[in-house]
Amino acid sequence: KVNIADGRIVGFEALLRWNNPVLGEVSPVRFIPIAERTGLIIAIGAWVLDETCRQMRSWTASTGAQVKVAVNLSPRQFHQKDLLPMIRECVERWAIPTGTLELEITETALVSREQEVDVLMRGIRALGVELSIDDFGTGYSSLAYLKRFPVQRLKIDRAFIRDLGRDEDSGAIIRSVISLARGLKLCVVAEGVETQEQLDMLREMSCDEYQGFLFSRAVGADDVVPLIEHNRTLVS
């Protein structure tokens, strides 16, 4: 994730990849839905969170600065009964500083059992973990949860970003989301930015951050520290 104003890396998003000796590289589009249906996403999600926290500690030790990383929570994970203790255990085991771990939640995970969701999200925030709404604009139309739930960030879905400059409606939607977020004191992240034109338009709209192929494709864990150090040199 990159700050649009100054080009500085401000964080990362953890992505899951599966290299199978028989099947080769299996896309998350294939294996995540199967993991969701079978319930394996619970065990996979727990591993991802623990591995992310371990990497965060390692990267911080290497760079001398706190590295912020976001982890996606699936709807099924979000409603597992032991989610809060699992997050607490990871945060405490790896001594994750407040405000450096972020959990991304889709809109669809928020629309049922509002009272339980409210308690859970406030419990997560009490651990010093931030919350963002992923793929904002593609789920349910009710905006009441933005007022009720303690989120810090909205991520505009790549479907809207893709059509920037070609579709006036997408531009209008993005402007509206940014304006809404400003009023609620939320940060806005644009997903899937692939062209300079898209970035220029987002800058003109005063979007806060972006991520996408324009800056970098996904990199392995070993490439994170060199990427941060190279970015520091360019920005300075």
C-alpha cells in the first residue's frame, strides 16, 4: 500500500499462494472457495495470521521500523467462535505493536448478527488491531454499519478503479466514497491501480493510498525488506 501524496510505502497486504508438487501453482480463486465450503479456511486462516505476525516481527527487526500488514478475514472466519482469542494469542506471541496489524473484512460479513459483530469488532480494536472494509461498494447498500462499527479504512474495489477514465459512473462512485470517508474520518485505499492515468485521477480526487501492479506486483517475503529500503531511497 502506497501513500498517493508522497509515494511512500505505508503497508502491505498478505496474499496466500499454493505451489502444489502435482498441480503446480494453484490460484486462490480455485482453492479459497473450496476451503470456505469445507471449513478448512479456519485452519488456513489461523496459519496465515500467525505467519504474517511472525514475518512482521522479522521485517521490523531488519528495517528498524514498524511494518504494517493487512490480513483478509473470510466471512466464515469472522464468525468463528474462537476468533478473538486466536488473534490475541498471535498478537501477544509475536509482540505486535498497536496499529501495525490490520484485518480486512468484506461488507457481507457485517450484515448479520449486528450485536455480536459489534462486540467482536470492538474486542479486536481493544487488542490494538485495525479494521478495514474490503471491496467497498460491491456488497450491501446499507451504510449504517460505517457509523456503528469501529473501522478505520475503506478499500475501493478494483472493479471501479479499472473503469476510471472510461466510465463516468465509476469516477462518480469513487468521488462519493472518498467524500463519505472524509466525513467519517476514514482512510481510503484504491485497489488494483494499474495505470498512471488511474493514479493521477485518484490523486486529483484526494484518495489516500493505493495498491496494484502500477507500483509492484506481489512479492515474496524475502523481497519485502529490499523493496522497503529501495522505496525509502527514492522518497528521500
